[in-house]
Amino acid sequence: MEKLNLGKEKISKLLLSFSIPCIISLVVNALYNIVDQIFIGWGVGYLGNGATNIVFPITIICLAFALMFGDGASSYLSLKLGENKKEEAEKGVCNGILSSIIISCVLCAIILMFLPKLLNIFGCTDALREYALSYGFVIVVGIPFMMIGTTLNSIIRADGSPKFAMASMVIGAIINIILDPIAIFVLDLGVTGAAIATVISQFVTFFINMLYIKRFKSIKVNKKSFKFEFSKVKTVAMLGISSVITQLAVVVVIAVLNTLLKNFGQDSKFGSEIPITVLGIVMKINQILSSIIIGISAGSQPIVGFNYGAKKYNRVKETLKIVLISSVCVSIIAFILFQTIPEQLISIFGSGDELYNEFACLAFRIFLMLTIFNGIQISSGIFFQAIGKPAKSAFLTLSRQILFFTPSAIILSKMFGLMGVLYAGPVADGLAFLVSATLLLLERKSLNKKSKEVSNDIKEEYINDDIKNEGINIDSDANENIIITIAREYGSGGRYVGKLLAEQLGFKLYDKNLITMVSNESGLSASYIEENEQTIGGKLLANFNSQYYNNMTNDDNLFIAESNAIKEIATKGSCVIIGRCANYILKNKENVFSIFLYNNNEQKVKRAVKYYGLEEKTALKEINKINKARENHYKYYTNENWKDFSNYDLAINVDKFGVEETVKMIKEIVESRKVEKVI
């Protein structure tokens, strides 16, 4: 497949290439749930559909853990392949699959034991109970197939086979569509038949994906690879933890919503069952709209992320403009359908009495009244994710459901009863739109400002040709090179120690000049790298929308580019490398001498005030913040403790010896090692 140039290719071509597969996958996934309801509605009636809505949160809980291990293993695979550590990538993937197998079986057993109680928590009524138990029991038995298949699907996409992953999902969906009418109408199995059809289709997807394990492109997996390692499981789980949070947030919303519909519905002319059934259907129809918008927005993520990092802000603005226009157009079409033909839409899911149709019309027209704004809110969340602002992205992702809808539904239902729950829909959509539009306008102003700054210095002021042409000071054989890596606390004087050490030894020093090499390697601008390297403080937030796409963030690309640059440097001659996890990246090389420099808080503050211009009152707070960011960055990419001295050959308290004496001490050790080699 032709590799697309994210920085030069036409935006519309790039967006189509990335968005279409994502849209198809998301829509197919949404149809899995909808198809069951269509056939159940015609074969069983609306009570059967109400039962599937009660069981739905259980499947979301299981999906959350499947995505956690799938997305986590996918990220681990991409990162380790970028570092050229295939064996590590192999272990991470296999531990992700193993974890999914174990957790799926545990969840299956627990849910089967407590199924009746769980159904009550999710708003089950007496009229729905028999249907919910029949449907739920079969669905829960199939949980292992669903979870393992979903986990594998994410990993397969990350392995570079998105078409295979999409095909396995589509085949499963088609089988579900074929088996549903046979089980419900021909075999007369009702909701149990629909559940059986779903589980069989999930098994087919699971089986196809299992066959892929022997066909991995980037790694080789065998029986020995499936060795459980808790440290790997922990890392994979942390990489995918955001998927659990977002999915469980949906479970909370559905549980609250169903409870409100049950309690306030029984006091209305509609009863409890009609509102639970209808609103569940309405939300799933709206999910198709959301899937299309998410697909468009997720397709833009690698385009926006790369060009933002490359300081090509006009391309960022152009991409955002196309995404917003496309998303709003989709929202307008959906809005027109919801407002003009609600009876026809609900009739797809079977017939009902006058009260059923009346509430369906109210639900579409009131609950989805401001769905026209959904395109802005969804697109904004993924846009902020792409430009490296995870806190804003996470806020926008959760704001509509958790911060706005749930409280509004509780408050308005107490004021207006059942209708209050419907009013909560447009209230939440309106508030989410106002917040996202405000943040987008502010960000656009910032992009305009940055764009002007770039145009004023179009010659790329950060590019230093010396790094490309300057020779290495050492003329020894590459095998005799000595590489000194210095990790240091902020304010310890580590950078100055490294500079003096390189000068006295006649070694090349790599510190900020590394930025140019990384810029050339990654395509990201030098200024972006300088601002963002080694400052990862919230990877949980940074991966918040990770289930929507399978591209690495700029943070990940930065680390991989730095790793490649450092490995290249290590082959050219003796040198001193400051920071950037160099001790970990080069830890398997014999000629590497790793050092960690630290000092006490009092001296950190004095140095920061004197040399870095920090205010004395706030210096310690700022120092701790920077060191914590370095620690988080190191932990995330190495799974090791930055301050664990066992990771280094030498740890020195600079205050105890002073900068010059520290340099002298290190120099003597290095020179003694050189002598030992000669002898």
C-alpha cells in the first residue's frame, strides 16, 4: 500500500483514506446491537427489545475490559516495534491476549452468578424480567468469545491488517443478520434465539481472529510466547485503561437513565416498559450518527497530529474545517430525519400501540432536538487529542454524558417527571456544544497566532546544519567507543556536568542538538519537540480516545525518533548523552556508562533561581513538577523507576562533591575503563 505523506498530500485524500475504514468498523459495531432489536421487535414485541436494553450495560462492561487489553496491547506493540524490540512486543501482545482470556472467563462466571441482581441494578421491571433473563443468560455465556475477539481485533489492526480486522467484524455481523430471523421466526426461539445468533456470530469473529495469530506480520508468536508476566500485563492494562473509563462511564449513564425511566415512567400513562424500550432504541439509532462523526474525526487525528507537530498550522486549520463541515452536514441530515419521520424510524423495530408510537415521537423530537450540534462536540474532543491537549479532550469526551446529561436528567425528572428525562437530552447537547465551540474558537485564535509566527521565520530557524556535517572528535574504532548517559534531576547541574565532562574527555556532547536529529527523523518541528519531549504527565488522558483509532500519538513518535537517533549516535563515536531515557535505550550495550545525578531541595532551588530565573517562592513546586514529568515519562516508556539507582552504573549527589569534583570523579572512572580495555 502506498504510504501517504501527511505533511504534503491533499487533505481530502488523506481524510478519505483514514476515515472510511474507521467509519465502516464503527457502524458495523453499532449494527451488531441494532440488528437484534429489529428482529426481536417484529418477532417478540417491544418487551423483548426492552429486555435487550436492560442487558446491554453488561456487554459494555465486558467490552470495556476487552478494549483495555486490546488497545493496551496495540499501543505496546507499536511502541516496541518502533524501538525495534520485537521480543518485547511479542510478550506484550501475548500477555494482552492471555489477560483477555482470563478476565473474560472470570467475568462470565461472576455475571452468571449475579445476573438477576445485575438486571435489577440496570432498571429491570417485572414485565421485562423473563425476557431479560432468557436473553442475558445466553449473551453472558458468549462473553469469552466476544471479549477475546474484540481484543484480537485491536491488535490485528495495530499489526498492519485493518482490512482483515474489518472483514472479521463484517462477516460476524452478516452471520448475525442471517441467523436472527431463522432463530426467531423459523425456530420460534424468541429472545433466546436472538441471543444464540449473536453469540454464534461473535464466535465466528473470534475464530477468524484466532487464525490470524499464526499470521502476525510484525512479530512471531509461538506457545512459549504465552507466558504470563504480571509486569507486562500491568503495562498493557495501563496503556488501555482509558478505554475502561470511557466505557464504564456509559454504563453509569445507562444505569441512571433506566432507573429514572422505570421510576418516573410508572407514574405516567406510558408505564415503565415503553420508555425503557423506546429510549434504548433512540439512543442506538443515534449511535449510528455518532459512529459516522467519530469515524470522520478519528480519520483526521494522524493528519492533525502530524501537521501540528510539524508547525504546518494552515494544514491543521484546513483539516479541522473539513471535519467540522462534514460532521455538521451528517448531523443536519440526521436532525431532519429525527424530526420529520420518527414514526417510520421506530417502526423499523416492530409495531406498537398508540402510546408506544406517541412516546417514540416525543423521544426523537425532544431528546434529539439539538443533535445537530453533536458533530461539533465529538469532533472537538478528538481534535484536542490530536494536538496533544489530553485534558481538554478528556473533558469534552465525558462532558456530555457525565457532567451534563446525568445531573440534568436527575434534576429535570424531579421537576417534570418522565418528560424531564427527555428534556435532559437537548440540555446536555446544548451545554456540550457551548463548551466545545468556545474551546475550539480559542484554539483557532492560537493557531492563527502560531501560523503568523511561522510565516515570519519560514527558513526553519531551529535547523542547525552543523549537526549534519560536524565530524566526531574521536577517531577510534566504533567498538572502542564509550557512551556516557546522564540522567539528572532538574536543578542538580547535570547539564553543566555533562558539558564539562565532554570537553575534558574530548567527547561529542548530545543534548539540545539532538532535537535537530529527532526533527529530521520524525518530521515534527524542532520547537514542538523542545516543548513536548520528556514532559508526559498524563498518558491516561492522552489515550482517552484511543479506541477510536490505532495511530500512535506525537509523544510516541517522539520517543521512537529519539531512540533511533540515540542508537545511531552510539555507533559513531564516544559521546555524552543528556537525558532522554538514553541509559534504557542503550542498556544492552557493553560500552555504555550510565549516571544519575541528584541533589537536595535547598540546592535545587538555589540553582534554579540563579541559573534558570525561577522565583524563589514557587521554585520548589516547579522543580518537583518537572521531575515528576520526567519520572512519568521514563516509567511510561521503560516500565522502570527513574529514581531507582540500580538502573545506573553510578549515582552521585552533586552537592556532596560539587560540579567540578563530580566531573573529575566520572572522568577518572571512564579513563580507567578505557585503560582496562587496552590491557
